[in-house]
Amino acid sequence: MPANQQEWLQLQQSYDQMEKHALWLRLLCLSLWLWLVQSGSTLVLQAGLIGFCWLNEALWKAQQDRAGARLLALEAAMREGLEIACQWQSSWQAQRPGIGGLVGDYVKAGLKPTVAVSYLILAGASLYRYLF
């Protein structure tokens, strides 16, 4: 099997695993949030949990986005008959954004609707419980 194909298969499996891990993180956050609500915890503690989980999922999703970009690059290379396998780190290093770009990637990943909605619902529910 050509090296591009091997890398693509491995990376696609990793990409799918990242999605599963993000879903487990959301489930863990929901479970812990429910426990905090039941135990009468403070709004600050609930917000801290939500923020911590949201940040971790944003970091996870930013990495997944990078893997997705690499998958697309591999697919383009296979269409063109080019060999780019085993060069992900060097190509990433050559294109690595500065600290501002990295933070921007994390913010963008965290604000995607598929990520943000779950945490915004939990934050809204915490505020509602606190205010009413």
C-alpha cells in the first residue's frame, strides 16, 4: 500500500477517534454539571467546569481541524500522484502560525456551533437556576 494511503487511513481513524473523545468529554461535562447542580454548588464552580470542558474541547477540535487539513492535503496529493506521506510535522512547522494564530485557531474551534451549543446550554441552565 502506498505511503500516502497508509498515512490517510491512520489519520482518518485518528480523526474519527477525536470525534468520539469530544463526545465523551461533553457527556462527562454534562454528568459532572448535573452532579454539581444536585449538590447545590455555586454558580462559579459550575461556570468553571463548563469553561474548563469547553476549553479542552476547543483544543481537541483545533487538533482535529489540523488532522482534517492534512487529510485533504493527502487526498489532493493522491489525486495528483505526489508522495507527501510522513511529512506532516515538517509541513506543519513550516506553516505554524504564531501565538496569536494558535489562540485564534482555538477560539474558532470553540465557537463552532457543534462545540459551543452544548456549553452555552449548560451555562444558560446554570444562570437560570441561579436567577430563578
